[in-house]
Amino acid sequence: MTQQVLVLQPEVSVALVLLVLLLALLFFGLGFAAHLLWVVAVIIFFVWIIGWAFARGEASGSRRQWYGRW
């Protein structure tokens, strides 16, 4: 039984290394962007909750419900 060895030309191996590095850079960038979007979403959520809590005080004397503010 003989084994066959795959021999790549130098240009092909350089292209494969560049492709792997580009994929790693792409995944790093996507991971950073996803993390940043989570941080922004949490900040917006807390601002929304604080605004909702303070808006309850201004409508306490009226008969309008929370959905009647528009």
C-alpha cells in the first residue's frame, strides 16, 4: 500500500494562509461588533427603563394609561 502526498505550489499555500488569516480577521471583527452591539443594547434598555419609570410620575394625576401617551 502506497501513500500519496499532496504537494502544493508555493502560491497556493500562501493563498490558503492568507484566506485563513482573512477569515480569522473577519470573525474577530464580527465578534467585536456583536459585543459592542450587546453593550449598546443594554445601555439603551436601561435608559428606556429609567425613562419609563420617570414618565409614570407625570401621568399619575391623569386618567391616561401608558398606551395613551401617543
